[in-house]
Amino acid sequence: MAEDWQQGGFGLYLHWPFCEAKCPYCDFNSHVARQIDQARWCAAYLSEIDRYAALTPGRVLNTVFFGGGTPSLMAPDTVAAIIARIAQHWPMANDPEITLEANPGSVEAGRFRAFAEAGITRVSMGIQALNDTDLRRLGRIHSVTEARQAFDIARKNFDRVSFDLIYARQDQSPAAWKAELREALDMAVDHLSLYQLTIESGTAFGDRYAAGRLRGLPEDDTAAEMYEITQDICEGAGLPAYEVSNHARAGAESRHNLIYWRYGDYMGIGPGAHGRLTRGGHKYATAAHRAPGKWLESVETARTVESWEPLSGPDQAVEYLLMGLRITEGIDPARFERLAGKPLDQNSLDHLGAIGMITADGPRLRATAAGRAVLNAVIRDLLPD
């Protein structure tokens, strides 16, 4: 009998923790460093890949994702060495998806060619806005012109290119977002990630907001209108939402992120990287040391690099529900029941169905378009007590 994780697939996430500058809205594990010893970091990643290979023998690896931070700051030789070592250890799926995140300010034609030659098959670019005023407000170090130039370079070197935008920004109106979104769709290849600006504690924006100095943020109703505009315009352009914040042409979905949303297994390598791994029939949540220096030293001295937290069946069921209802394909209630040891509450299902928040057809339970707009509330109603 197949293990549960096989219904979602198996991937590897590698975290590069360095950026040229820290964006004020960012709560990711990213750091600015004057100098980076690329050879030392490469050796540490290769060592961790060897260690994880010993833990996961015989598995077929579906995807690899270089995230950050700004992985396009990695030396192409480092990326090539990592991909080569991965290929030594795991059989790869046909046409493997190997994604690299890139910021326009760290891109040049020769570097992208080298990444493609190293084995990168897909690039995800953090453009974030298509006007220079908002780019400056967001702390981005590139201009719109530089973003377009970088995007053109990416298209020449990769068949699959995605980029990110943030909406519900300061002083942004629905009409302005509609115009910007149409401009983005004119650029788009096959995938867009469109995120509503959220103010996270511990960030520069979070501190400004708490002090009452982050002005011009749209009201909730205005932000909700922008979300609806996003869904309508993208669907009309042939890039419907397949996940709450992600839009793609059919077949161009992010295969790596689908492993998360389908609740598969994935290794997390690098400072602060999280993973979900099944060993001996038990699923574990892994979390590596966040501080780059501590992570690097731990790898080099063969000390403990990450924590392993066993997940109970009910814990896994909750995670499966949280992740799976984000995607339009939804979840398999029978899989939830196997994990949780009990089915979803029928009264909650009946209520949410009656008010148009969820739909059940065949073996799948899905959040409707209206339900995905208020997904946290839908999930609260469905979660077991």
C-alpha cells in the first residue's frame, strides 16, 4: 500500500538566505551580507544533500526549488554543483521542474544563460510592482525598466517564467490595480503569483503600522474588490487561479508548490528551511536553524542542523485541510478521514455548502470562488474540535 505522502509527490527546497537589501514588508529568513564565501556555502549544501539522500533512498524526486533570500545571487557554478549532486542521489521525474527565484536587480544575460546551462528549467521573478513610486515604497532596488529588461532576458533563456506582484499597496485604487494587472498579463508567459500586501509583525512595515506611520493602506472592502478584480481579469486572460494567489495556463502550474498544497513530502535544506518527511511510516515536521552562521557551522561540524517533530494523524489531517483547500482541485475527504481517524463534521459541511462556500462533487471537496475569498473562516468551520 502506498504511503500517504505519495499522493502529493516528493520535492527538495533549498534556501539561500542572502539578499542585496531587506524589503520592509518581508518576514522571510533573509539577510544582507557584505561578503559570502560561495565555496563554503556550496560545500555545506552538498553535505546536506548527501545526508538527506541517505534518509530517503530510492525515492523519485519530482521538483527542486531554490528559494530565499535571493538565489539569483548564487554563483552559477554553485547551482550547477548542487543540481549535479542531486542527480547523483535521486532518480528524477521526466522533465523535472527546477525553479530558481530571481530579483530583477541581480540579473544579467550571461548569468541567466549560466543558470540554464546548470540545469534550471524555470525562473520565478520578484517584480512586485509596475510603477517606480511603489517599487521605492516597497524597498525594491530595481526600477520598472530594469524589471522588464530582466524579464525579457529570462524569457530568452527559459521556457517557463513566472513573476510576482503585490497589490492592495499604499494609495492604490482598484482602477490602478486593474490597469497594472492588464499590463502584467501582456507580459506574462504562463504563470503569475499575485499577493495581497499583508503587514507582518517583526518587519519594518509592521513597526511603522504599529506606530501609525504606514498610511494609505486600502480598507478591507477595497482590498477585497482588488482580489475579485484579480480573479476576473486573470480568468478572462486564460490564467485562472489554481490556488488562492497563483494563476496559470493549464499545465503551467508550479509543480513544486503543488507538492506542498497536495501534502506530499519535501526536504528543506538551508537556514530556516522547513520540511515534511515520512520515515518508517511516520511523518515529521523538520525545521533547520534560522541563523545562517549557526546553520553553516552546524553542517561543518556534523552537529544537529534541524529539529524533527513527529506529526500525529490528526495533526496531518489539519495540515492537509489547510493546504489542500487553497487549490481549486480541493481535497479528498476519504484521505482526511484516514489521517484524522474520523470524517469531517457533516453539519459543518452541510452549512458551508448551503451558503455557497464549498462544493462536493465525486471524491473531491473544494472551496468555491466565494469560499476561497474567505478561506480562513471556511477552514475554521471545518477544523475538528
